[in-house]
Amino acid sequence: MTALVEVENLVKHYPIRSGIVFRHDVGAVRAVDGISFDLEQGETFALVGESGCGKSTTARAVLRLIEPTSGSIRFEGEDITTAGASRLRALRREMQMIFQDPFASLNPRMTVRGILREPFTIHGLDADGKVEALLNMVGLLPEHAGRYPHEFSGGQRQRVGIARALALNPKLIVCDEPVSALDVSIRAQVINLLEDLQAQLKLTYLFIAHDLSVVRHIADRVAVMYLGTIVETAPTDDLFERPSHPYTQALISAVPVPDPNRERARRRILVSGDVPSPVNPPSGCRFRTRCPKFANELTEAQQQRCIDEPPALVDRGEGHPSACHYAEARELV
């Protein structure tokens, strides 16, 4: 497969300023701090992690909805990191987004017809017959075009949001937690719809989520983020069956399984404490202040290495890259 998107050393810092007359920077929120990944054409690549780890910031930077502090973003081989307004306008036809909250992302004063015609109007394209075709594609009826967003259920509103994202035949769709605001029964329907559309339209998804059960179902590859960095990345089955980073192991061990006997026998890996501030992250390994391996398994000399030396995201013999000096793949029952 060919890489559709290539992200290299992406950084997004938000400056903290002080002063009233003479304002100056006194620090920065390090939301994303030097991450690299690529998306292959036709695949689903998921970014997972706790709230505040930088997933959504990364997604918005990839779409150039926010300006990266440094690093590079390539789309179909073209560096779009510093693309101007006119080029970005054209790129918007190729890259779209499905938002987390389907109600907040839709204009309440516009009918569905107006919402779905708007992308065509913006880009000067003919919309004749397109609204009905889009509604049919996402499982809604043509007569729904005259309704307003508040007249739909949450799942139906998200289908409208998906239809809007599909309007201009994009190649990349960023799904920013697209089912987290929906009931459990509706989530499966929307996920199945996304999978069907991907197969039908050859779409590429950058999927942002914190629900690992959803990620395991839909993603081809997964990157786990912690405090602005990627700590582990692997094909989905490899990551869930043999996670090697302590943070990934803790996340997966917290996912419930439907078998009561297996659930009772499972090994839990607990993470203590709060996530450190992205303004002043820990030295060395950022996860060490909460890491059960650091606290319970390492010698003093090994702990000092974690304090002094940031671990690189490389394969340490576990079959996939992990940012842990002492990575050890474990099968979680």
C-alpha cells in the first residue's frame, strides 16, 4: 500500500503568556510533542489514549485546522505543512472530518438539505441530486432533507454528519470520537456504516478514540498516545494480544470482556496518580511517575535510566515499536 498521509516529528505547543502591556511567553502547553506516523491508503489508523493526551490536537493539525508548531505533514507526497489559504481550500475536498458531538457540529438554523448542499456551494459545484444520494448512502430517507437537526435522534444526526463529510468525495476522513456521544446500541450501527462506506468508497480513516473495544473492531493499526507522545504502535491484533508498553497493558487490562469466568481471572494492571501537566512533563520517560513497572519491578539503576533518558519509539524485539526501555510483551488473560 502507498502512504496517503505522512506525519514526521509533529509538534504543537500552546504558549502561556504573562503581562498586560508587555506580554511575553512564560511557558507552553506541550499538547503534541514530536510524533511521527503514516496512514496507508484504504486503512483505518487509530490514535488512542486518555483525555488530554493530544489525540484530537494531532487530528486537527493533520487537517491544518490548527497550525503545527513544527514538523511536517505530507498528503499524497505533497508537503502541506505551510500550504497557503488557496491550496488548503482545494485540499478540503480531499480531507474531511466527522465530529464527536453530532448536535453541536450541525447548524441548528439550517435544514439537512441546506447542510448537505453547503459544501457544494462553497466549492462552486453542482449539487443537483446529491443531497438525496448522500442521505441514501448513510441510511436516511430523501424526505429527511427538509428536517432540522433537532428533529433527529443522536444516531441520525451523526449519519447527517457522516453524509456531510462524504459530500465532496474525500480520500481521508478524520473520525474524532464519532460514536462516544451515542448509545451503545447505536454505536455498533454507526461503526458498521463507517466500515461499509470505507469498503465502498475506498476511504482512509484517522480514527480518534478512547474506547478500546471500538478501536479493536474497526482499526487496522493503532498508536497509543500518552502526554503528547506515541508510546506504542502496532497492528491491532498484535497490540491487543501482546502489548509491550506498561501504559498500553494498563489500558487493555481495563477493557471488560463478555465472559464472566475470563473476566474474574484476568490480571489487572493498575496505574496510580494523575496525568502530569503538559506544561512541565516529567524528565526521561513521561509515564514513569505512574508506571507500575517502574514502581514495582525495576532496580534503582534501571529507574535512574527512566528518569534521565527519554525512551525512543523502536522495536526492542517485541515485534513492534514501543517507547519503553524495558518493554516486555505480555499476554493479558
